[in-house]
Amino acid sequence: MKKIIIVALLYISNISFAQEKIISKSSIVTFEASVPAFEEVKAVNNNATLVLNPVTGEIASLVLMKGFRFKIALMEEHFNENYVESDRFPKAIFKGKIEGLDTSLLTSTPKDFVLNGKLEIHGKSVPVKTIAKISKSASGINLNANFPVNASDFNIAIPSVVKNKVSNKINIQVASVLK
């Protein structure tokens, strides 16, 4: 009888622990490093993974660099080979925390939460602090965030030939539905 109770308790605790985190494997990450009057430098990755612990507010994301798609194939090639060196640094990782998150109080109206963390790209880690807009829908928990970073902070050099066509300041947007 003791064994049955222990097995049942382990099973129940395993189920409740497994449900602690919610995930999206199809988060959308967009970045733009365009300069006015020149060709758009923008890419989208529709397969970013985002994991949220709704109890603690801890959040993590993994984005494969080769998953970014540009309008122009040559830009994509230069991005992967010359800028982020995707073979050497294949992923971007974000780890952080959403301050004051209480998912039981979320509604369909987005609320602003402070998101603090570290973004690692190209082997360098940089602190990020931004506002995340979070709401609840029938599909899950919606999270949207925008923040700027500098390519130079990640030791990503922009060649002098294109320095006036590609911005050092990169705007990053994240859109996710976590289930």
C-alpha cells in the first residue's frame, strides 16, 4: 500500500511540476538595422523558442541565427557569414525575469511589465531592460516586447563599405503566444 501511495504522489508531483512552465516554439523575432534613404535591412525568424515560468516570471528564449529570413538572399548570406558568423555562433539566447508577473490577473487587455535579462549573441552577453506587453487570450498568454541593442556591444563589426547603409542600433521585436 505504501508503494502505491508513493508512486501516486510522485506521479502527481511530476504532473504539477511539468505544468509549471509554458512554451512557444513559434515565437516571432524581428530585427531591423535600416538607415533612412537606403535599402531595408530587416529579417524575421518565425521559429524562436520561448519558455516562461508563470509562477516565478523567469523567461528564456533561444533563436537560431540561420532561421532569420531577409527579403534579399545576399543580405541573408552576409548576415550569416560576415556579421553574426552563424556557424561559429549558431544561436542567440535570452534569459531574464518579468517583474511582478501574476498570470491570474491577466486579461485580454495588455498590461506593461518590466522585463530584465541578458541577451547573448556572437559570444557576448549584454543586459537588456524593456517593457513587455502581456495579455491572456483563448490561444494562451501573449507577450510582445521591443528593445534596441547595438551591434558593437556584441563585437559585430559593420564594414566601412556599408557603414552608412546599416545601422549600429538594431531594433528587436518579439511576439509570442505561450501555451
